[in-house]
Amino acid sequence: MADETAQETPADRRRRRDRFLRALNEARAVRNRVRPQQARAARMRRAIHLRTFSW
């Protein structure tokens, strides 16, 4: 596995990352459709966190 990573080009890495991010976004969308109340609560927690976060 270390050999594959060593020979991986930046383009390969971007493609793999894009594929992962698409799958992640799709999984989040499915979860949000299945559990809307949980998704709403998570959005509210995130909003509170962002409002109270101090740089």
C-alpha cells in the first residue's frame, strides 16, 4: 500500500478525494432525508457553535 501512495500523482489524489467527497455528501443527504429532526438539530448546534466561536 505504501508503494501505491508513493507513485500516486497529484491528479490521482484529486480524483480519489473528489470521489470520496461526493460519496460523503451523498451519504449526508441520505441521512438528512431519513432523519430530518436530527439533521435540523445538527444545523442548529453548528449555527450556535459558529456564532459563539471566537477567533
